[in-house]
Amino acid sequence: MTDNQRLLAYLREREAEMVSLLIRIVEMESPSGDKAALDGLGQFLADQLRQIGAEVDLAPQARGGPHVVARWGDGPRGTLMLCHMDTVCEVGTLATQPIRMENGRLFGPGALDMKGGIANALWAMRALRELQMAPSRPVTLLITSDEEVGSRTSRPVIEAEALKHDAVFVLEPAQPPHASLKTSRKGVGIYRVAVAGRSAHAGADHEKGINAIEELAHQILAIQRFTDYNAGTTLNVGVAGGGTRSNVVPEKAWARVDVRVTDAFEAARVHRLMQGLRPHLPGTTLQVSGGINRPPMIRTPAIGALYARAQAIAEELGFPLSEAGSGGGSDGNYTAALGIPTLDGMGVIGEGSHAREEHVVIDSLPQRAALLAAMLRQNVPLPVSQMSG
């Protein structure tokens, strides 16, 4: 039995304990905007991390939960693991979506995205510690508290930590349907289009008004046409509003636009198009704000080399491993954009992120934790030939 196979055997024997930890973390509901809930979970995780030999720092935030930084080992550089503890589910969700286990799956809000990844990070490090297989170079685990709302306070922390490391593993869920690692991601942007017209009585003075909602309708059609499936670029007007009453010509209207792009060229093209929007109705004005807030994660030779390492380990452990791209963004977008080799989707297997049927495949817990632990053991720098290109 190889050392990596020993890791898998150790973790399989402790699958029930892994499930217990995951359930405990899911029970601690932690929506992005709930400071008290996130503070409590952050402290719980810090205590768990100290029990497995980590030096832990908590970076408190004025309006949100803390960012938890755990370190093992000394010396320059090493490997960074990225997780987030915040979820999209409000406190009280468990009352209507209770944790349950059915057909080898654990259902629960936030279990897949990404509390399963947190549980696996802790167990991967516990396995390495207990089996005396500590990596030869340092390992850092950063657990942030605002990923689901754009990583506004954590982005500087993520980027600063990434620049101290030679590789980044992001413990977001594996990509369905083949439980793939994510070697590329689209960049993500959010724009807001605000329209100003002129209010008037809809019956007595209709002709004196300038309908902001009508103008917004023209803008929505124009924005939707910016989508280019061949280039992998999509724009989606997902939320819109305006007006006050049906008997008033609306003076104000607005829309929020989601943007996904595959590369920096498309990001720049879309930005020019959005900034170039012009009013259709005389007398209206437009204000366009926002932009790309997560740069694209491009599959580089270095990312490909990290994936090849993971694929070889998976073969040794007895399961197939594939790679895929994702239309969604993660904190891995930031680290990859800095040129740090980043491998995403290193978390658990399951489906239904952000949905009522969100679940984790239970036997993927030891499998993916063993893969993570084995990758951490091999955290030697990539050859220069694999870093370029």
C-alpha cells in the first residue's frame, strides 16, 4: 500500500466522523450578512484548526464575519487552500430544509457550497498529521466570510496570501456531472443601468411625461443582444424595476445585469458596449455603473500541470478524474489572475448548490480529502517549463 493509499484508507475508516463534522458546520447557519452567525462559526473553526496543530489568526470585519487564516509549517512559500464559510441561506432555513441523509447523500443548506470543502480541508490536514506525513513545505488555509457577496473585504487578503504561495487549491465543489476539477472559469461582472425620465399624470398629462420604463425596455433589448455564445460571453438582465404607481408616468427605472466572459478581451469589449449605451427616447438620461469584479481564470500550462498531478494521484487511489471549465466565478479567479497556479473544484462531490436539494455524496468525503492531502504532500514547485506559456 502506497502512502497515498494509506491516506485514503485512514479517511474511509473515519467517514462517520467526517460526516459528523460536516453536519455540525451545516447546523451553524452562516449567511453572508449575519455577523453574529459568522463570528460564531469562525470561532468554532478556529478552535477545530488549533486542535490539529495550526497557528490560527482571526481577521475580524466591522460588518461581517472574520476571515480565518490557519498555518502549518515554516519556511517560504508552499500551498494555499481557499474556502468560504458564508452561504446564501438565511438563518432559519434549516427549519424548512432540515439536514437529512438519503441514498448515500447528505442534504443540507450550504453542505455542498462549501461547508463540505471546509470539512475536507480539516480532515486532510488531520490525516497528514496523524499518519506523520506532514508536507515538507508550508500549508495555509484561508476561510473567508464574504465570497457569496463578491469577496469585497476578503479579496485583498486572498491576493496577499496567494502571492506568498506557489500553488492554490480552491475547495469549491467538483463540477457536475463528472465530479471534474475546474481548470478554467469565466470572469464575472455586474452592471447597473439607471434611467431618468419625466413624471406626469398618466391620464391628464400623459404627453408631458417621459416614460423611464419604456426607455429601460429599449436598453434591455440592446443589452441582451450583446451576448455572443461563440465567444462564450453572456449578458443577463436579471432584475429590473421602476415607477411608483400605475397612474404615474415613471420618472425612474433601473436594471441589474450579470456578465460572464472567457477572457480579458471580451471583458474589455463588453465594458465598452455597456459604457456606450445611449438613450433611445428624447429627454431621457442613462447612468451605467459597475464592471467585471472577478477576472477570468484562464487554463495555463501551470494549471494544466497541477491537474496532471491530481489526475495521477486519483488513478493511484482508484478513481477517474477529469477537468472542466465553469461559467461561475470563485475566489480562484483572483489567484489565477495573479499568475499563481490554481486548481479549483477540489471540494466534495454533489449537486444543487444554492437550491433546496443541495447535497453532498457522502463517500466522496474521504475520497476527495485523500486527493487533497496527497496533493498537499506533493507541494513542490512546478518546473519552470510548466510555469510559462
